[in-house]
Amino acid sequence: MATGVKPRVKVPKTAAAGDSVTIKTLISHKMESGNRKDKEGNVIPRSIINRFTCDFNGVNVIDMTMYPAISTNPYVEFKAKVDASGEFKFTWYDDDGDIYEAAKSITVS
Amino acid sequence: MKLTRREAIAMGLGSTMVAMLPLRVSAGSHGAIMAFTGGVEPGEGNITLSAPEIAENGNTVPVGVDAPGAVEIMILAMGNPNPQVADFKFGPAAGAQEVSTRIRLAGTQDVVAVAKLADGSFIQTSQNVKVTIGGCGG
């Protein structure tokens, strides 16, 4: 289990119906690329977050496949269209099988 | 001046070596694009890639891609040990086909963004990024 993994999400609190809102997400994760070697010269195995998805009220906003070239503590910024109040669900999938989640609500008038 | 055979061979070797100079391009980077497009060479179109011209730290290079009307966008680092960086699929609730993230670049190279449009066609754009400190741990 990857330790110390903490997601952080920034979503506007309110928006007008039909708006496109900017969402910023950050998750603390080492993203071991599988290219590094330890002191003895052994390759440190790859262990990264390989997928990130965001849904709004059950409808998919974005589905991102991450490869080892994504930086440590992956930062992803994207836009979502909101037509009603509801909840964003964010999910990160780790190579080791862990799943990290976060949720944020938004009020749409 | 008469060109001796020795000189001709030396010139041939020399120009071959210059042609092979890195320009850091990893094996299979073009293949990675072809795998994404199913063998189709992407054309030009409305796709914008924002990346710094010079990246101070290859471990975290901010890049952004904007491709209105895209269904899917792939970012590749043509000179990394593995060219694929990220693949974004946009769902029905996407506000715009625009994303930003931070990536690792092993050295100075071209960063390529390929977008699949709603009509099934592919467009791409690329930008060369100079990297002062490489970011793949190697």
C-alpha cells in the first residue's frame, strides 16, 4: 500500500448553470518511474498512479491514463461543465491496486 | 583538388554521424503515435501545446494542451525512455478539451500532443523543450 498519499482538489463553490468551471487536482504520490536504481544498482520497480477519473453527478468528465513520465505529486487541471448542483467524484488508481478518492460539491444556480 | 577514395569515405561517414546525432528521439516514439492513431499520420489542426521553451527542472515541466472538439488527447515526450506521458479521454461533462499537468523530461526533446477529433481524424502539434537537468532519474 502506498503510504502518505493525500489528494487535494480545488473546485469553485458556486457557478451558473452551463458554466465551464476550472478544476485543479493534486495528489501526493512518489510516482516511482521504474527508471531509477538504488545504491546497489538494482532497478527500483515502477509504482505509479496509472489512472485518474472525474465524474460529475455520475457523468464522466475526464479519464486520464498516467505513465511514468508524469511528475511526482501529479497535478491535473481541467474544465468541467456544470448544469445543476451536484458532486464531483475524483478517483486515482495506483499500480499496487489502491484506489484513492475525493469528492467536492458545487452549488449551481 | 582531387577527392581521394579515402576522403570520400570519410566524408560519407562524417555526414552519417552528423545525421545520427541526438536530437534525442527514443526508439519507438513515432510508433507510439501510430499506435494511438491506428497507423494514420496526424495532420495539422486546432491544437495548442503550451510548454516552456526552457525547463529548469526536468522533473517537473508544466505542459498544457487545448484541442477544441477533441475526444481524446495524448501527450508524448519523444526523447524519454518511454515516449508516452499521458492520455486524456473527455467525457460528456467536460467543459472544454483543455488540460494541464506536469511531466518529467529526460533531456532536451520534442513534446508532442496528438488529438483524436470527434470525426475520427487526428491532429498533432509539437514543441521543443530545452531541459537543463534531466528528470527520469538517469
